[in-house]
Amino acid sequence: MPEQDTTQVASSADIKRLLGHIDAHTVAEIRESGATIDEIAAAAMYLDRSENRAVRQADPMTGRVREIYELVRADEARFEENR
């Protein structure tokens, strides 16, 4: 199986694989941003350690990684509101 180019724009399947269950609208917003697999993987890392403020301050998010992070956090907040 050939190795995937992580610098290309991520597909919907890539986004779902890296970020888990997020709604279709959020997936579409991330796709429209032109985010790469690497950027989505970086955002997923921040989401996994979002409770560790010291780590986040030492390694601040920028650009599309921040945009993806904020989109997913908003998606999570909507999910919690609708519970």
C-alpha cells in the first residue's frame, strides 16, 4: 500500500479519520479551508491535550491549525448544547 502524502489537501475521509465524529457541516468547512492532512493531525493533537494549558502556551497554534481547532471545538459545543 503506497504511503499517503500528508502535505496534500485532506479528503472528507481523512478529516473523519483524524478528528472522529464531527458533523458534515464542520467537515465541509475544514475541506473548504484547504487544510492538509498534517494541519489536521496537528489540530487533533491540540484537541487531545486541550486541557493542558501549559503545553498550549509553550506551543501556540497558528493559521489553519487554529482554524480547524476552533471549528471542532464549536462543533463539540453544539453537540453538548443539544444533549
